[in-house]
Amino acid sequence: MQYRRFGRTNLNIPVLSLGGMRFQKSWEQLDFSKISYEEQNKVENILNLANKFGMFHVETAKYYGTSEVQLGMGFKNTDKIPNIIQTKIPPNSDPKLFKRDVMTSLEKLKVKKIDLLAIHGINTHEHLHQAIRDEGCIDILRNLQKENLIGSIGFSTHGKSSLIKKAISTNLFDYVNLHWYFINQENTNVIDLANKYDLGVFIISPTDKGGHLHTPSIKMLELCRPLHPIVFNDLFCLRNKKVHTLSVGIAKEADFDLHLEAVSLLSESEQYIPKIIDRLRQESINTLGLEWCRNWNRNLPSWEDTPGNINIPVLLWLSNLMDWLDMEGYAKARYQLLGNGSHWFPGRNANFLDVDVSEGQLMNVLEGHINPKKVIKKLRCLKEKFGNNATKRLSKK
């Protein structure tokens, strides 16, 4: 394993972190008595393997169902407690409730101290206000620091880049959990700003949210050769030295293998990654056209300013990924989250197009785009393909 300084936390963190979101029994908050021996044994085997591989940073959250309680029992039963334990607590307008949640996580995890405590889901300006206001969440955490119950304070976010920059610029946080990987590089400048403030940078779910790379399309497999898409994406992220660790969501023991392969190739990444990036970019031009590649996301309205709150930028991005990389399963899952993912995935999909929202209404807000009719055609194609079902975010809080 390789390690990097996690910004001003000064923790020496492994470049792969064990994400605790995928191997728990349930998304419900169950009592430990409801967990079978086999289900708990799976968690403990994964913890022992992570320790063996040098992945001594474990990351979880209050709303990851049974994750905290299973990890806590696992820490008690396995060979070694991880050096770095991180959990995440959502912001709350009532600081007393926020503190109660932190103390509950400490109890579930069965540890004396949580090394990294993130405010979970600063996705809106209201969330940020709850976190940073006088006597708000951060003040609660500062007091818990004085009691040596928590270590460094960070935040996780699915929010807009502008909001994340605003949070970083408060200079109140020590690290940030955010999205950034090959298919979504919108937060590149955010990472640069985090580096300026010496924040640790943790990449959320590069395998799953990075394109369902655990089940890649044949086209993606071919374009990433000789690497597996997971290995390519890990190396793409880690060749950026301003990125310190990637979350590895383990559902079964074999899921470690490709991520460990990426670490073994990290010193050789420049032999592979630029060539694969060039191949992927050329394919995007071949399938989408040069003009569209350069201009598709310019002069698009935000979902807040679009009739029906249709999230056109995200929908076009998903359409591009389908046409370019055959990411149909990923596009379907993300499409069906729109309108069902609350502030984690805001705006709506295209289901209301030609029902409550007319083509003329969309043409009005797309007047500055290079090809408004193409945009509407793509929205209709997505609706026809994916419009029958709805998907809810696993963690609804």
C-alpha cells in the first residue's frame, strides 16, 4: 500500500480507503441481534483483509444502515482496530440533536475517538449555514475535539462546485469528501482550492458513481485496455497528487483485487493513462462529434430555472455517456434517481416533457444553446428508454 499526507489533518492515509457502505446487512437501522453470524463474519473477514493490505482507514456514516454497529462489533472481534476511523453525521438545525447523533455513532463504533468526523451532505446553502453558524454543528464538534472524542473535522458533499468552494473558503474544515473521476471532472478546480487550503481530499465512490465500473460495458473494457476500467479510473484519480485517498466499496472479498492492482501500477501510471485518455477522448469525438463535445454543456439553464425543474445538464451528460461509452445501466440508474434523490441528486428527469412541460417552454430557456432541438430530442430519447420506473437513493436522509 502507498500512503499520502491527508492535508492539514497530518494523518498518513492509505491511497485506498475501505468504504463501509456496501458490505453491511441492511440499509435499515437494525439492532445487532438481527444480524446473523454469517452476515457479521463477512464484515469481519473484509476488515481483516483490509488490515492485511494496509488499508487502515475505514469510512462509514450514520445513515449507512447497520454499517456502524457491524463495524463496531467487528473492531472488537478482529485482529486490529483500524488506525483511522471516519464516520459522517448529517447537519442539523438543532445542534443538540447533531451532538446526540455524534455520541450515538461513538457508541455504535465502540471506539474512544473518531479520528475523522465529516458533516455528511453539505449539498445546499442551508446545510452549510447549519454547519458553520454560531453555536452550530462545527461549534459542537470543536467542543468534542477538546474532550478528545473526535479528531479532524471535514465535510462530504454532492453539491455544486460553487457551494463546495464556499465551504472550503470558510477555512473551518480539515478535509473534504467529494466526487471526481474520469467521467466527471467538474470538481477539478475545487480540488485545486482544497490543496491551497491544505485540505485532505477523499474521492467518493469512484467505481460505482464513476460509471458502474464493476460491470463495465464491452466498449469501456476495450477502450481501457490493457487495464481494467477500475484500474484505469483509480490511476486516473491517484496520478493527481492533490487527491489523497479513494473510497473502495467492497461487497465481497474479491473486490479488493483490481484496486490493489492499481496501487501496484501507480509508479507506472504515465505509461498507461495518457494513452487511454487520448483513446477515450477520440472515441467521444467519433461518436458525439467535435462541435457537440466542445459545446454541449454551454449556455444550459440550471434545473432551478428550467420548467418542470428538468435537470438538463445532468440528462445530457447521461445521454453522452450512453452514446460514447455504452453506459446504459449507469444512465438508467442516474436518470431514475432524478426527482427521487432529494438534495443528493436534485432536479427532475424528462418524464414530464410533453406532459406538463412543452417543447416551446424548453426552447425558451435553451435559446443560447448551439442546438436546442437536439437537446430536446435527447431528452425524449431518455424518457422513452427509462421513463417507466423510479429509483430511490439507498440512503434517503
